[in-house]
Amino acid sequence: MRIKAAVSRTAGAPLEIEELTLDAPRDQEVLVRLKATGICHLDITLRDSATLVPRPIVLGHEGAGVVEQVGQKVTQVAVGDPVVISFDSCGQCSNCREGVPAYCYNIGARLFGGSRPDGSTSLSKNGRAIHSHFFGQSSFATHAICTERNTVKVSMHLPLELLGPLGCGIQTGAGAVLNALRVSPGSSLAVFGAGSVGLAAVMAARIAGAAKITAVDVHESRLELARSLGATDTIKADAHDIGAKIVSGTTVGLNFAIDTTGDPAVVRLAVDCLAPRGVFGLISTAKSPEVTLNALRLLQGGRMVRGIHQGDSVPQKFIPQLINYYLEGRFPFDRLVTFYPFERINDAMHDAETGKTIKAVLRM
């Protein structure tokens, strides 16, 4: 079929909306007509990277839409089902079989390979292949080929255009708190970076019953929003003696900390603010894959640093849980969203990159 998609052909260049050909779904694939898709900072990072993904490619990985066609072996979703699309996984490695698909052994190829596992793509233009299957979806398009493993059926009575960000950024922040760190009632948590991932973590910390929830960011407007979403304390990132301010009101430091900035200096600060046996969750490496920490301090205090991917989430379980929290009024992630028409995708990415918009969502 003929579809429209935003194609990245040159690193750092604006995306171009083009007419492409999309294959029919194979036996275990699902064709989704997209209603909307969120823009994640990872999309921006990979738009600008010359090495991390092949080109030309269609990015996008926070899609939501309606199933239009399914392969012969698909059993979990059917034509007409509204779905949220999340990250893909193989379903066969030991981690997938043990119920932790976020740590699938094949996650790198499944998310960033730009093709099916057999090397084929579902997109082409004038007979030339366009890389597809980014995160198992490539949702910067009017239609996407997914698998039943990364489509999550939701109620037809929900605002489908709003739900796409649950598939990655929102579930990453909330899952870091509820699934990975398992923040406990009465504990203290600092969240470094109050974008969509960080603010999802703040809302989840309130659900978890944390007594002290500190948000740290450079933008006062985001700190104000964090306070309204559950943060008990907010600190400007350029504040004098910021470490002392972060641990103020605690006995010997934080029980938990999360970084969403990917800045090595912020990671070091967050770990240094931990109490003995405190746990730090690393969500992002956006600014550097390397960081220097005080190993003696980790050792003597039994402090822990752990990576967190996709909030340790099983999408088919966790996304419905987040939707229930939203319907109960306990997880108002809709307050983070600004909608844009698909044709303004480059404006939306610019606003997300500069911080003008917290969570940009494209309407198809």
C-alpha cells in the first residue's frame, strides 16, 4: 500500500514527508493505521547521528493507532483493535522467556537495526529499500508494520491520540520508579531532569508514597509543573551548593535517585547524594557513554548503580496499569502533551529539543 512517512536521509537534516510503499504484514506481523505518535528525545538524537542507525530510515517509536490487518499467526490482536505500540523484543531468548523483554538479548538489532531480523525492510520508494522497523514500528508515518509482541490492546473508549507516549518515554520514567527501583512509602527520591521522563517519574513517586520527591531542572517552568504533579521539593540545576540542598531534610542522603539528562557530571552528583544502601537508576546516556564514580564510596556504603531500560516494563502489563492510574486521576500525563499536525514534524522536534514543549505528539 501507499503511505506517507517522514524520512531521515541525512544526519542532522530535517525530515522529509514522502510517499512510500509499505509491504503487507507477514505471518506474525500487524499493520497499524496510526492516529498519533509521540516524539522522544531518542528520535532527535538518532536523526542527528551519522552512525547509530542506517539510512534512509523512518524513525518514531511512540505510536498509537488501529489495527488494519494481521498476519495468519497473530492471536493477540485483531482487525479494529485500538493499540499502543511499544518496543520490540525477540520473545525467544532467556530474558524474554523469563518475562523481562526490556533486556532481550537481541534488543539492539530489534530497536536500531532498521530492518526485520532477516534483514528485509517493509518500506521502499521506487523499488529502493527504506529502513523500517525502528523499535519494531517506525511510527513517523501514517501506517506501520509491528509485531503482536509490541502492540498493546487498549479500550476503544480511551483518547487514543494521547496514549502513544506510554509506549516509551512515559513508561520509562514511571517504570523506573515502580518496577525497577521499587520506591518505597516514606522514602526519599531525587529526579534529575524534569522533562517527560522525569515528570513521569515524579508522578509515579507520588503513587509509590515517597515522602520526599525532589525535582532538579534548569527550567523554572518545569519545576513549577513538577510541584503541581507531586514534587515536594524543587531545585534549579544552577543553584549554589546544589548537593547540600538536594540532601537537605534527609538523615544521611537519598534513598533513591534517577538521572534523565545523560550528563556525566549530573550522574556523579546524583550518586554522591545517595545514603548508604541508596540506589541510583541510570536511564539516559545522551551526552556520554562514560562516567566516573567514587568506587570507595559505593563500596563502603553499599550504594548501588543500575541501568534501567524501558522502565523494566512488560508493556502488555504496565501500560494498562498506567492507563488505570490516569483514569483514577493519579497519573495526569496528559498535562505534559502538546499536539502538532504530522506535517509540522520538524517544528515539533525543534520545540522538543529546545525545551519549549515537554512531550510533542504528532496527529496523523
